[in-house]
Amino acid sequence: MNTRIDALSPSAPLRLYRWSTILTKLPLLWSWPRFPYLSLAVFTAPELWLVYQTLVPNASGLGRIKTRFATQVREVWLTIDDGPDPRTTPALLDRLDSHGAKAIFCLIGENVRRHPGLARQIAARGHEIGNHTDTHPLGFFWSSGPRRTAAEIDGCSKAVVEATGKTPRFFRSPAGIKNLFLFGILAERRMAYLGWSGRAREFGHSSPERPLRRLIRAVQPGAILLTHESGGNPRVPMSVIEGLLQHLSREGYRCVLPNSSEML
């Protein structure tokens, strides 16, 4: 596969941030006494930009994020995060088969090591496996350095390869959080960052109605839909996925997998 992935080099974001900080803050030595409020806004601009780029899921200032794909027909990518999980994965695979649907399972490395047979089942039944980090470090991924970031990516990929023999070509970070080094590390591994155009946000809900409505509103040709199979009460995400599959079938949509050219 000869897939080109646009991304900054591992050190480029850090250099960009350092130079933008220097260039914007040096003039403040002159302007601060005359224009204190304007100077304060300029002083904090690089930090605010960085916070936005790291914490807002589909912000693409640090690198390229795939949030849609080009198609002229009723097709979507269904992505399912946080597995594999013995409480949900077997039933979920059966439901996907019954609807003739394919999905991208973004798996957590430590879950793959616990349940390698489930990862093999996902691959054997024709679905794509993506990298969702090794430990799902939601609280600190934004501040991770290059070594920790690479360890999270490589640990998950290693687990997937050992279980299935296939190397993930897509990466999705926990909750879409990024850091300064992520896209350069992905480029070195020829991996694409997978975002979304609609997500369920199932957590904290005791029923599937509102998460399902969010997804249905996002359905259109080329949509990338984000759901989960694990975490909390599995009944809600499973009901959301089943409801979504039924809606897609009624509306004539197919859940398909990406080809190499669609990740350019």
C-alpha cells in the first residue's frame, strides 16, 4: 500500500509553537504600557491556540484529520471505539452481519491483550481494526511527550498485530484529544488520523434515544459516525448501534470500509 499521509514532522509543531511565542511576545515590551488589554490578548494567543488545537476533537491545526470521505452514493463509515469487550463484541458482530454492515473497530491495546480471540474474530469477519492507543490515557494524552505518545501508539499496534497479523492503518485518540507530537509520530508510521462527523456521546445516558438522535442527524453520504461498545452500561451503546443500523437500512445507506485512496 502506497498511501501518502500529510503531517508535520515530529519536531515541527514544537518549533512552530516556540517561534510563534517569541514573535508575538517580543513586541509586548513596547506595547504593554500603552495598550495593556491588547497586549494581554496577544500575550495569551499562542497558548489559547494550542489549547484549542489539542482539546477540540476535530481541530486540524496540528495535522490532517479525516472527518468525511468523498462519495456520490449513500455510504457511511461506522466506527466503534473502546473494544474488544466480551460483553458486547460477539453480539455486535452478529448484528453487523445481519445488516450486511462493515465497521472500523478502534481497539484499545490492553483490551486486545486481554481478549485476543475477539480481535481475531473482528478481523476474520471482514472488519477494519484501528488503533485507539494502548491504555486509553484520557487524562494526560494532551500533555504526553514524544516517547509516551509513541509508546501508546506502538503498544496498541503490537497487540493488534500479535492477535490478528494485521497492522492498523488508522489512529483515533481518546475523545479526539491531541498533542504537539502526535501527527509527526503517525506520519513516521504511515498512519492516518481518523476523526468523525457525528458522534453518539452515549456516556452518562440511561437510554439510547438522545445519543441515537445525534447520530441520525449526522447521517449523510460520506459521514464518519462514532459509537462505542464498551464503558459503563453496555446496554445503551448496543441499543444505539442497533437503532442506527436499522435507520441506515431503512434509508438505503451502506456501512462500508475505506480504501487506500480515500485516506490520501
